[in-house]
Amino acid sequence: RESDTKYIWGIEQYQSMRPSAKNPVNPVYVPYKVLTTKYVANLLIPGYAASICSYAWGEMRIFSNLSSLGDAAGIAAAYCINKGKLPYNLAQSDISAIQTTLKSVGARLDK
């Protein structure tokens, strides 16, 4: 809240609280694990169903990270099909390979 009576609501108020919302200097990054569920090994869950806490959602709603989750899920799905692996069972070397592919198409992964 901005004061005792006025709540922060909408993009204008959010940008007043965080001016870098349009071009973040330090964007929010989430791990690959938010796209997976231990209940279904061959399922990737981007978007609003991703396993992200409410605090992180507060940061991500405004940024392009939500779109990037879809890109990451698509590239990870293609990787898994090509390698015959399940999304939930990827090793760090697999994640690195997916990150390399994401970087090759212009994804910003490093702060």
C-alpha cells in the first residue's frame, strides 16, 4: 500500500514502486524446476500453473518472464523428445544444453 488508505494497483502504481519494470536491470529468474511436477514426469507446466510462490508472481506478472517460461518449456519439450528423456528427470547437463539453445535464440538468462 502507498498509504493507509491507498493500495498499489495497476501498472502505473507498480512502475512508481519499481521504475525499472519496463526494462529491468535485474530481472527475476526462475529455475527450470518450476515447469515440472513430480506427479507426471512427462509434463511441463508454463504460465499461471507453474510452481511459483505468490511473492515471485508479484515480480513476474509485469516482466516478460512469463512469456519466457513458455519459450523454455517449448525448447525443453523438443529437447526431451529428441533425447528420449522425461522433463522431470533432466540432469544439470541437460538444463545447460537447454539454456544454450535459449541463449542462441536471444533469451536473457544471466543477470
